[in-house]
Amino acid sequence: MATLVVYGSLIQPEIENATKLQALVASKTQLFNNQKAAVTQVANLISQFQSAAKLQQTVSLAVPIGPSITQALNQWQAVAQASQVGLQSLNIQPGQSPAASKTPSAQSLVKSLLTIPTKVEATGNYGSLKQFVNAIETNARVMNVVDFDFKSLSSGQPSGGGASANPIYSLQLDVNAFYQGN
């Protein structure tokens, strides 16, 4: 009888109290795990948006929004200096005007791709002109060589009786530099 009284009055209430505490611990553990998963998802979303911003910066450098004529001029000058060629002429023409959009709402996310026609005349030795054309092809801004004319500027008669050591050539290019319409 004493055992039943001790069990009923002392042990059973403590078992119920322990069960409640275990349920509370399980509930708080589940809440902690849910919060931890939410924080991880938010951190992943933030990193995705940061990589999207980096991608947008890269695309804007390759195909800028608007003609950015000054940027194009700076790139031509930098490519010429790096290739050690002389720019004899550089004619950057105004970019194309954007065509009127038939469905503005459907076109709002996709910008039209326009070009800046450019005529370039450069002089230098064969290696430097080759490097110049390669730099245009791999430039940060997307450019397309439409036409070119390559000719020798060195006279046919070598001076001093020997072959010309480093003949000078002229390269005329028609290039389209691309940009996104506003």
C-alpha cells in the first residue's frame, strides 16, 4: 500500500513533469532547426543575388547599356598601346537608333542589341598588328570585325642592299562594337 501511495503521490507527478519537459525540449529543438534552415536559405539567396550582380557587371562591361562612346574610345586606345601599333585614324560613328518596339511590355526584360560602326586604321609590324586583331577579338567589349584591308607600307626596294628587317604594314578595319539599347 505504501508503495502505491509513494508511486501515486511522488513518482507519477515527476514522470508527467519529465514528459512535459521532454516535449518542451523537443519543441525548442525543432524550432531551432527550423530557424537554422531559414537562416541558411537566406544566406544562399544572398549569395545568389551577389553572383547575379557580378554577372550583371560582367555583361555590362561586355555589352554596356547605351553606346558608351568614351568607354569604346578608351578601349581602342588601350588595345593599340598594348599591341604597340599606331592608330592612324579612328572613326567611331553614332550608334544605331533603336527600332520601335511593337510590344513594349513583352520587350521590357530583353533589351535590343545595337552596334557602333567603327573604322580603324593602324600601322605597325606584322606581329604587333596580329596582336592588335587578337586583342580586338578578346577585348572586354564584344566587337565584330566586319571587313579588313591589309597592305604593306614598306617600299619594294630594300635599302642598303639587304632585306627589310621589320617591314611596316597598314591594317584598315571595319568593326561593329555592340551595346544594349535603353
